[in-house]
Amino acid sequence: MKSFLNFACLVALGAALSGCALANVASEPAPQLFTLTAAPMAAVALPADSASKSVSILVDEFAASAALNTARIAFQPNPNELKYYAGARWADLAPLMIQALTVETLQSSGAFASVAARGTEIRGDFILKGDVRQFAAETAGETTQVRVALFIRIVSRTDHSVLASKSFEAVTPLEGRGMESVVGAAQKSLSAVLTEVTLWSVDEVSKKSAAVTGR
């Protein structure tokens, strides 16, 4: 009987502590959530007779280091240190957000027959794979800027050989203070990179398609 009472007390104590923990979590302010949008490809001139218009392309999930494979918004005060802004998050893990925006940007360009994230039931002619090399605010002298750097590969769906690869990077200085300024600079940098990725992809896919069809 004594053992049973001791056990009951431990259970009650554990429940009380769990309740306190949940109360603490619930009382903490929710972080601000931010998201970015696809690059405005409607403003970019693309070749009207591009061979890519008959091509379907799949966008694979982007790879990233553990430090960047997070929803936290990164700040790098120097090359050997990485921090995160308190109370602010991306609405999704950074690599997943970049993958989704790459799909949307390629789709909005109208340069391909179809574009989808890899993992869907759609069969693509080519696969676009990417590494997130940098996606963070950083100090540059007396200013703060946001650097976005992606390494992109176009891969054959049939034999998985790399047909083309290239690094893309854009840097945008902050125009003010606060998280809105950081997010705004991230938007400009990512839009610039995704625009260049799209133009390059159209060119490379068109060349590869023309070589296969003999056009």
C-alpha cells in the first residue's frame, strides 16, 4: 500500500510539472512568421521559340547544411559565427521554401511544358537539383546585407548524369532596421538569384533538348 501511495504521488507530481511546462510554453509570445514570394518572371523577356517549351522539369528538394536547414532566420556576424534572429521564423524550413519558390518561378516563366516538385507523380525530362550555400544576413563593414547563394545542377532523368551546373549569388544591403528590412533584402536577393536560375535553366534545357531532337 505504501509503494502504491508513493507511485501515485510521483504520477501527480509529474502531471503538475508537465502542466507548468505547458503553461510556460503557451505563455511565451509566438514568433513572427515571414515568407517570401517567387521572382516576377513576367517582367523578364524569354526566347519565344525556346525548345524548353516542350520539356517537363522536376525541382528536387534543396540540400543545405544543418545551420541553414531550419526555419530560423540566420545572421552571420563573421565568417566563423552563425546566429539567429530572436522571435522571428520563416514560415517553412528555408530549403523547402526555396524549392517551392523555384517551382513557382519556373512555372510563371511559361518557358516549360510543366514544372513540379520532385516526389509528385509527374514524370519530368530533367531534374533541377540545388544546394543552399548561403541564405543569411551578414555584416559587411558598417552595413548589414543579405546574401543568397545557390549551386544548381540540371540532371538527366534517364541516367542521372549532370548536364550542367552553375553557382548563383546575389547580395542586397538592408534599407532600414528591424526584421522587415531583413526580409525585404532577402526577398530582393532571392528574386535576383531565381531569375538568373530560370534564364540559365531555359538556355541549358533548350540546348540539351535541341541536341536530342536534332533541331
